Amino acid sequence: MFSDSVELTVSSGKGGAGCVAFRREKFVIQGGPNGGDGGRGGDVYFKVDNNTHTLAHFQGNKNLKAENGRPGMGSNMAGKSGQKLVITVPPGTQVVDVETGEVVLDLLEDGKEVLFLQGGKGGLGNVHFKSSTNQRPMYAQPGEPGVTRIVKLDLKLIADVGLVGFPNVGKSTLISTVSNARPEVANYEFTTLTPKLGQINVGDFDSYIMADIPGIIGGASEGKGLGLKFLRHIERTKTLLFMIDLASYLEMEYQYQTLKEELEKFSPLLAERNYAIALTRADAMSPEEAVEKSSAFLAMLGLSPVQKSRFGFDEGYPVFEQEHFEKEFYDPSKPAFVAPISSAVHLNIKPLTYALYHLIVTER
């Protein structure tokens, strides 16, 4: 089960109490206090693990507590410190304080372990309180209490490319075609109910991650459909791929403008990401009709098709490409490229993966 948000009560361990004890042996004339110190309470850490992809393992255990320190003992023996608690989370997890709403930790780097709560100090034993005027101290410190905080864990998936489109435009079909992801694919809307990640290999040694989220509809930023719940999963992506359905009953201009508006309402920063456009389901109509609709869409954007594609897009269809993807030449007001595709017949799929890779590399 995929889970991307969970509320937890997290507590560090309480320090152990100091000990009140005295040395009483037959042949030790001046035996005095020898109560040991209490052990320190266990700390709480968050650790990022790339092998974890969901927060579902917290659903049955929402109260997490580090071990308490053990009390001190006689003969100046200190109590054992409590074992630390390590909370394992996937990359992209934010730890939010429920009371203040503050993002306390933003956990991105695999293998990183971050201290979150310190355990309470152990109390001092009575040996620390002896003096010339108090040779028989009957007092030892109690251990300090641990710290308890109610936090919310929010998972925002980390991907290089985020797919953005209306329901049933072919996002799941594309990611299953180009990557190792196996989402459900069916001919009805909202087939994708949870985000999916797929790794796309480019050559033998290069790859990037693509994220597929549930379809966005008009009003998604206000809570309609599933878009609001999952739009945050593309907040971390540097590149967006808008998927516009050539064969949909919805006008292509309407699809594009709606997607842009919903992204802008949800996050102005997200709306400024580099983006490209794939015109999907080109196989669902005649090549002549696909060419006509693609040309009209480019004209609507004020773009002209290129004479020859750098990435090998099929020259039988109108394709737009910016001449340079490098930051100093890239025009963020325009898409990096616009191309008709079909995952079913693999039209322009390989060139699409290469073009996205080159766009990502220039952003790294």
C-alpha cells in the first residue's frame, strides 16, 4: 500500500535516576556514599533509506519511543544508556511539527542520519553530593525526562521528470513503455490512484527517474479530483513533461492552459520549471489528421517546426525543438520541445527519452 503522509508521536528516552547507596563492608572503616549515575535516555534519529519508497510501515505504529536510561547502582556503577531509536524514511520525506507547521527536517540524501530529539540526561548518584558537612547524603538526582513531539511525515517523491496531464492521456502507458515501472493501464479515467516512479536507462551507464501522478483536472489545486493530493510529488522535479491528448474530446489548447493554470495556482515555483510537451495518442487517428492537429497546436503557441530534429524525432510530423538546452541559451518561456508520440506503436518514444535526458543533464 502506498502512503505518503502520516502523523506520529515521537519521544526520546528518559534519563535513569541516580542511585543512593553506601559502601558498607566489615573491614572498610570509612565507607561512604557510592551511588552511581543514571544512564542517558536514548536519542531519536531519522535515517534516509533509498530502499524505502512509502510511509506505509508507520500505519500500525504511530507512537515511537527511544529506550529509557537505566538507573544507577551501588559501587559507583552507572546505569546503561538507553538505545537510540532510528526512524527509517524514504528520500524526499519532510518532518513537519504539527503544532507550529514548521518543516523541521527535509530528508533527501540516501544514507544520511540526522539527530531529531536528544534523550534526557541521567541523574547524578549520591556520591556527587558528599562533602565535609554532608558525609551521608541521602539524595540523588532523578533522570531528566525525554522530549515528545507530534510530527507529520510528508513524502514528496524525488524524480528528474514529472508527467503532467489530464486523466487517461497515456501517462501510465508511457512510463510502462520507457521504464521498469508497471502501473495499471486501462481505458478509463483515474486508473492511476497513487504516484509511480520508473527508471529510464539511456545507454549503458546513464539513467533518470520519471514520476507518474494521478491525472489533473480543472480545479485540482482547489481539491477536485486527485490532483491536489499528489501534485506535491512533482514539486521536487526539475523538468515537467506536459502530456496533451491529440485524440481527446477536450480541445488541446484547453488541456494545455488548464494544466498551466493549475500548476501556477498550486505552486508558482513549480510553474516556472523547464518543461516539454508530448502530444499523445498520435496512433488514434490518421497521420494526416495528427499532422494537422500538431501543426495547429504549434501555431497556437507561436512556434515553428524544425526542419531536422537533433534527437531523431520522426520528420513526418511537425516537431519543435529549442536550438540549445544550456542555461545561457535556453528560453524558459517556451517548451524545450514539442513532439507527437504514441506509446502503443512506439512513435517518437526513443527520441523523447533522449531529449528529456539532454534537458535534465543541462539542469544538473
